[in-house]
Amino acid sequence: MEVIRLVSKKCLTIAVLITFCFTATLFTFPSNSQSNGRKYDPWLDINDDGKIEVFDISKVALAFGTSGTPINKTALVAGANASVDLADLYETVKDSVVMIVGKTVGGAVQGSGFVYNYSGTMVVLTNNHVVHGTTDLSVTFSDGDGYGAVVKGTDPYADLAVVMVNAPAFVYKPISIGNSSALRVGDPVIAIGNPYGLIGTMTTGVVSALGRTLTEEYTGSFMIGNIIQTSSPINPGNSGGPLLNYDGEVVGITAAVVSDSEGLGFAIPSNTLLKEITALMVNGTYTAHSYLGVSGSDMDYFTAQQIGSTVTYGWRLAAIVPGGPADGKLRVNDIIIAMNDTRIRNGDDLSSYLEGNTLPGEAVRAKVMRSNEATEIPVVLGRRPSPPV
């Protein structure tokens, strides 16, 4: 009986702590986007989403209630992730994921997508390469009901597409889109899709890297920047499905897998989607990709030795597009080592920086090594030419 009383007392203490912290959350801890004069404390933001919420405070309360000793945020984050019930999370989001099938001149294609509420209009989001070249589309929901669909907007340079479905309102189960810029390498993620037509398949993994680039068939020589690399298994048919964090928010759209690889998948970041969704809905396309008008290759130690360079990183220019933004400013064999004071280690860094931080018409400061001397050159970015197909 004494043990039971002790346990009950402990649980009561934890409950009181949670209740207190819940009240404090409502009346004391604002998000960092609020301007009521109170200071945002990143230590309390357990899931690093920029807000102090009940989730964060309850984890702190539980930790203090069970240990009574100072706690480490890293341990708290690990405990919060470990406490996520993946089965419950799957049940929460599975009805938001759909299968997309398209007819083409050469046969058929199949991929995934998910439902999103765009200002009261229900749409399905997917990859451009899933719907490109299709002559007819269908979208099948998790209960097996399928409906006709049409493409509303596409952007090959981000491998994004918006699809409108001719379905009754009750079938739509929209899913929330999170902030991909809050992702860190090592964060756990979940992919849900229809690999090889296996509807509603869930796989788990972590964010393996950020700021990667991809080249798709429909982008010509241009790279898709700011890509998320993940160890979550992705297979043909997963394309267009959501990559989710442990809060059940979409942080990416699964896009590609490297053939004959294990644990090497890629996703378009959710912030790219949020940036483009209005243009895709209103204009049917997105044209605000900035353009430098150069081509080149990554630097490394051996290349530096061969050409006598004092730097072993950066992006060495091989060609300047005549009449392009960099024409008359940058030169062949210049090595771009920074952009607006952001270090550029390679082509991935350059493409991701331009995609995530610039717009056409903006001026950037390109720091280059020219004849082993660093110089900073202003360049006004152009607008990327239309996709080749």
C-alpha cells in the first residue's frame, strides 16, 4: 500500500507540474514571433519550432517531476522523440496520403501525393515528374475510392506539382506543413507513400544531410537546390509522398532515390513548397528562380594542386553564359568561395544558397579567388530560362 501511495503521490506531483506549466504556457511563454516584450527562451523550445508550447513545457515538467535534478536539453529531445507512438502517428496521417496514377503516350505512371488545404481549397501536392506528360490522371484515397484529377500547376525546377481532384469534400483529410528550415541532421523522419503500388507504406529514418542538389530529367542542366537527404527507405512509387517529422507535419516531399543504393533518398523541402504554392495555384507555374549564368565544377585538394590554387574548396567556373548576369563580371577559372559572406564549399552550396536566399533582380556579392587573390564582385541575378521540356 505504501508503494501505491508513493507512486500516486509522484504521479500527482507530475500532474500538478504539467498543469502549472500548461497555465504558464498560455499566459507566460509567447512564441518568438510575438512582440509582447517577453524574451523567447530557446532552451524551453524542446522541438525547436520557434514556439514555446504545451509539448515543450510538459516534457520539461515530466523530466523534473521524475528526476528532480537539472536536465539536459539533448536528453529531453531524445526522450521526446522516443515517446512518439509511430502507430498512432501513422493512424493520424495515413488518410491524407493518396496514390496518383497517370496515363501517358507510352503507358502509365504511378506515384504518391498528399492532401493540403490551400486557403480553403483542397488540393493534392506531388512531384512534377509524377504528372509530367500524363494525358489522364486519377487519385485514389486510402479507403480505395478513386477520382479523376487535373494538374493545376507545376514547377520542374523544384519538382513540384499541384493537382485538383474531382472528389466530394468529405474524403479530404488535409495534413499540416511544417518548417523545413528547423530540420537538423539526425532528426527522425517518416516517409509514407505507395512504393511499387503498395498503398500506405510507412518507413522511418533520419535526416542524413541538408543542402543537397538534384538534377531531374526535366530541368536540363539546372540543379534543384536545398534538397533534404534522408535514410528513410524510398522506392519507385514513393515519389510525391510526404516526409514527416515526429509532430506529423510535412517537412519534405519525397522525390528521388539513387539506384542500387541503400538508405539514400531525397526530398524537396517544405519551405520550397510554401514559397511556391500561391504562384502554382494562381499562375500555374513558378518563375522566380534566380540565375547566375555560369557553369563549373567543385574544387578539391588534387584540383588545387594541379592548377596551383591556394584554396581547396569552392566552385570553379568553366563557362560564362554570353549576355547572362555574370557576363563581364565573373571569369572562367574564377573560384566562387562565398556568396554574400556565406561560405561556398561546392556546387551544392551555391545552388542551395541561390535557391533559398535570393530572387531574380537582386544583387549578390560573389567572393572569388582570381589568380590566388580574393576579390568581391557584385552581380545582379537574372531569371532562370524556361524549362527545356
